[in-house]
Amino acid sequence: MSTARTDAFGETISHLPPGVGAEHFIAAIDRMREAIGAENVHVDDATVRQYDDRFPVTDGDEFRGGAVVWPGSTADVQAIVRIANEFLIPLHAFSTGRNLGYGGSSPMVTGSVLLHLGKRMNRVLEINEKLAYAVVEPGVDYATLHRAVEESGAQLMIDPAELDWGSVIGNTMDHGVGYTPYGDHAMWRCGMEVVLPDGEVLRTGMGGLPESEAWHLYAGGIGPSVEGLFEQSNYGICTRMGMQLMPKPESAVTFAITFPREEDLAAIMEITLPLRIGMAPIQSVPIVRNIVFDAACVSRRDEWQQDPGPLTAEAKQRMIDALDSGYWILYGTCYGPRWQVDRYLEIIEGAYSQIEGARFETNETLPPAFGDRRADLLHARHLLNTGVPNRHSAAVFDWFPNAGHFFYAPVSAPSGPDAATQFSDTQRISDAYGKDYLAQFIIGLREMHHICLPLYDVTDQRSRAETLQMTRELITTGAQEGYGIYRTHNVLAEQVVETYRFNDHIQRAFAERIKDALDPNGILNPGKSGIWPERLRPNRSSR
């Protein structure tokens, strides 16, 4: 809903929540200003629009905030939550808002007050070298944590996400991943402080015992373990979190294995599983990319093909030749004493040599060289896999002018047939829509995330609409094959939740029972992950 009403500061309020009048909204905003300072509460369009999705999908006022607040402490968050309850104003809390491809900092409910936690709550609160953990606030991104650890002199290594600007807390709360042995971020978070929807503060696990020194060492406590309930949900606002860190290894060597043929994918996956499931010899979280993804990190599309249609086999072969690469590229890292690393590398190279034409390189055998794009790709992965955040992969945003993207992110077993089916389906559907297929398989211990980026021109309504429709078709097709999405964009949330349909969508019903118990006024991130409070549940039918 839009309005031209102004508040006491003369600022125009452009968007209001459903069923909320301008005067009522202004009264709530005034109370928030009193609580945390007028300089930390804004309704002017220029400020609020900075929080629109950087990669807009739809036209109009959908997914836009009505105001933004910048709390500086847990107490500030409590105050804002209590005021929101009093006035029945929806809040949309986020850490840094860099959740690109998943909606960024945009809310599910237009007119929500945007609670930008990371603007002022951006401290590294503790680094414990002996017990290998750090405690952070929501605004601490991977670059900041890495810098703090290095400056402390602690012999510890963080696990960065793909891009250094992501929030440590935000990424973890959305089930994000990295690439070192600590790549499953939710596995290594330990001890949260959470503001509940009524404004009360909860410390999870051992944090419930004020005298305990094990809050960030052991995630359990007495009774149910609740930390996972706050991930991808709208049950609370995490204001601090412990992250366990990896001790720096004696040595680390990153390898890249190239495979010449598209049809090699199934064999790559079948060889990878036994090397990965025992956590050795492949110790990192390995990724398998197609040549298009790698090329997008070091070049622009028009270098390979001028035609806007699907990339031809000839264009892909030109990429392979120019980058001295393969159709598929597997990246991973080995860690530990040098003798152990050398032995692991030997085992890995021998295993993949079963695939004809496989070629094995390391960051040592392929040193950095000006203009060597293949080496550039390998050394960017080496930095990431040794705990040094970077934004090398952000170059995909320049694959063509004004590029934005969704994420299509199904999960499956890390098997050859599953990878081949997903690749075949995604390539076929992408070709039908004339879109490029940037494929990346992230291989966990017993599962595989297929992360691909449907790209579109954010300035072109037709391009946006076609890519949205294509992504919907990918979701439907994947679900029919048994591949569930683990994380998604706002505009796709309802469709994804609908695919989780066992026992008449009991997962969603259960989640909403918890929502109604914890947040009876339905003020906190309504609609997040398809979880709607009772009073706003009719909104689901319009999505």
C-alpha cells in the first residue's frame, strides 16, 4: 500500500503495511525514535529504497519496506519489538542485507519496518584461540571476522561464504555454506542470544546457566535443543552467536581437476563420494563447476557469443580452449602435516585418473601469473579454502550488462545419477528459455547442493518475467524428481513450501503452530520461509 502522508519530520511515508493507517504508523515510528534515537529511525524514501532487492524481480510496490531502524544493542532490539507488538506493525529483521539472489533485505510484507541489525551491531565480541571460537554480532561479515582473527594473532581460520560481504550470523541462520572442513556453518554455530517476538531475551543451550563458560563450546543444555528452530524461521532475532573456528593447519594445498566431457559428470560424483564421506582424503567441501560458471568469473559473455540465445557447444568449447580447462572442474583442498597432504593428493589424483582426459593441478604446480585466467580461478579458490574471504565470484554479476540472478538450489544425494538428472533437466529447461546455465555442485558428506544462477537483465521486464517462470519450472520439475529446495527467494517461497507436501503439508502446519504460540501478534518477519502468522495467513493466497 502506498501513501503520500508525511510524519512530524516532514518525511514522506511511501509504503504502509496492510491494514495500517498512516497516522497509526507515524505514531509507532515516533515511539521507536524515542526509544533508540531519531537518527536511527528513517522513513524517507531515499533511505528506505536503499533496502529494495538489488536484483528486482517484480514491478510495483511488492517486497518494499515502510521504514528502517538501526538498533545498536540487544536492548534496542527489545524496545523495537515491544513497540511493534503494541502497534501491530510487522518487522523484517536482517543482518547485513546481502542475501543476493534470495531477496536481499526486502520483506515479504510490504510496508514492514526494516530492522537492519548490522548497521550498528557489528562487533567481534570475543576470539578464543585456545578453544577455537569467536562470538559475533549480526553486522560482522566474513571480511571483518577474518581481519579480527588475523589482528589478534590467533592461529585460527574462519570458513568464509562465497562472497566476503556476507554476515556470519545471517549466512548461518539461512543454512549457508562455505568450503573448508567447517563448511556446514549451522554445524559449527554454538550458543545464540535471541530476542523473542515478545521482546524477551533467550540464551540457548549452556547460555541458560549464567555462570557457565561452555556456552560456545556445547550447543546442548538441559531439555530440547532449540537453536535450529531459529534458522530460516521467524521465531526470534539473533543478536549474537558463537562460531567455532578451525585451527590453522600446518599446510594446505588446493587442487583443480578438469574433465573434458559433459558426460563425465556422473563418474565424477561416483568417485567423489567415497573420498568425501569419511572426511578424508577430500577434507574440504569440494565443488564441481561447469565451464560456463568458471568463465563467468573471469570474463564477459560477449567474449564467447554475441547471440543472446542459449550458449552453443562451440561457444563452450572456445571457453574450454581459451581457459585451458575442461567442461567440468572440481576444486578442493587438503590440510595437515605436509606428508599427509602429499599422500591425500596422491590418492585423489589416482582416483580421478580413472576418467579419461582428467588433468590434475594444484596451487603449487600452477602458480599465479598475470593474464592466466585458469590460475586466477584456482588461486581464488585456494584463498577461500584457506579461510581468506574474497569476492572473486561476484564477477558473475557482470556476465552481461545489468545482470541479476535467482538461486535455484535443490538438495539430493551426491550420486552420479542424481547429478546427471539435475544437470539434464536444468540444461534442457534453460535452453528452452534461452538462458545460460551456470552450474555448481557443492558436495557435503552425504548430500549435494546443486547451486545454479538463473541470470536476467534487471532493467528488462520481459527478461525478469521469463527467468522467474523458468525458475518456477525448475522447482516443479526438481520436486517431481524428489529434489527439494533448501533456500529460496521471497517471490518463490510459497511455491517451494508447497512442494514439501507430506501429510498435507504438516511441516508448514507445525511451523505455524509454533509461530502462533511464540508470536501471537504476528509481527516478526511474517511470511519468512512460507511461515505466516494467523492474522496474516490470508496473504498466502495472494502469493
